[in-house]
Amino acid sequence: MLLLCAPHALALGLALLGTSAQSAPPHAVHAAQTIKAVPMSKKLIAFTFDDGPNRRYTPKVLQLLAQYHAHATFFVIGQEVQRYPEVIESIKSAGMEIGNHGMHHRWLHKMTEEAVRDDVAGGADAIVAAGGPKPYLYRLPAALSDDTSRRVLGGLGYTVVSWSVDTRDWRRSMSADRIVKTVLRGAAPGRIVIMHDGPAHRANTLAALAQVLPALESRGYHVVSVGDLLRQSDFAAQRSIPPGSQRPVANPRRQLKSQRPAPRRGWLQSVLHRRVG
Ligand SMILES: [Zn+2]
């Protein structure tokens, strides 16, 4: 799963990739679907911020997003939510989306089913207790998962959100200039950018954000949340996305065109209905 989520495993045009429940018994709950990007022609790009909320940095991120009429999804850690519940209120009142990043930022691979359930549910409970909505999107800490954790997440109704543009801004040595270059080079319709608004050393992220938002705007992009991306997907109005391969394909664009799935009610529609309805 680490390789699957690593940016170098992504090919240009890999729009959307699902995980399968192939290793699970037939009666088992399907594993959570994973998205890295969403197929679309519109110039929308999703920004995501992990590891907050943070009293110092999150409000500054919100301020910049508001300045450029941009939206984003904040994947928050439950224990940080408990420390700064007022920041959740700020995220919510700014019209941003809130996703679950676990209670304690624990790596879910090799954990027992019960431990995974506790950490994921704990993160959701913290968000709801702070006044946020019940989350339906989950981001894996360190991008680590296994069959057990993906099944638990699927059973809890989550869609796992990976990324297609990795700024690596969590590295203290990552300069604002390099973050800007990474985002602008990787920008394409339907892609998902990962950045961090916590827990510390986010000055370079903020400096980069102040540059990339106007740069993307000048290129005709709208910066949106993951939920916005899903609702605007070329697939959303036409058909659902069936469970796919767990591995990236050599030419995902060709596969997407040649293996048109039969229309059926599936996970994307479920996500949309849960979100909208
Ligand atoms: Zn994280």
C-alpha cells in the first residue's frame, strides 16, 4: 500500500484507482476505495491539509484560502481536535471540508481490527464532538494500510483519499520555492495536492501557499475540496466507479477508456449521496 500511495507509483492520467476486496472472504465487507485523483476535464484541483488543526497555522491557511476564494479538505488528527476544538469551528464556518486522519495518527498496517476501529472511530468522534460533521473521507497516516485496515475503513463507510501531488512539505528542509515548483509542475485537472497545516514548522508551507494560489488562479484553476472534486467528476453524472485493481496499471488512461464498466450503483454514487443527501 505504501508503494501504491507513493507519488512515484502514479502515472500521469491515473485518474482514479480503487482497492479491491480480493483477499477478503466473499461475505466480508468491501475494502475502502482509494482515490488519488478524479477524472475530469474541468480545471479543478483539490488541496488537502493534514495533521491539524493547529492554533497557529490553520487560521493562516484559512485566511489565504479565503483571499483566493479557494476551498480545501482538512484531514485532522483527533487528539489535535481535542486540543483546539475552536479551530474546527473556524474550518467549518469557513466552508471547508473536514476529513478524518485518525485519533492518534497511528499507522494502521499491522494493527488489529479492533485497534484500527478504535483509532478511526475516535478521530471521527473527536470531530463531531468539536461541532464538525461526521467525516466520510479518511487519509491514512504515513499512507500505510493493510487488508484488515482497508476492510475496517470500508465497513465504516470511508473513502480513503491519497494524493497525486506530494509537496513533502512535512520536511523541515523543504523550501517554499520547492513546494511551489512541485505544485505548479503537478497541477492538472482533478488532481489532489497534499500539504500540512500542523503540527509545527509550517512557515514554508504558508509562504508557498501564498504563491501557488494566485499562480493557479492565473492559469485558470479553481482550488477546491476533495468533496467538490468528487461532485464535479466526469464520472459522477454518468456512472459509478467499480472496484478496480489494487495495483497501478501501466497505461491507466487506456484502461479507463477500454474497460468501460457497466453502469451500476457503486461507491462514488454512495459517497455523493452520503455527502449531498
Ligand atoms: Zn499525517
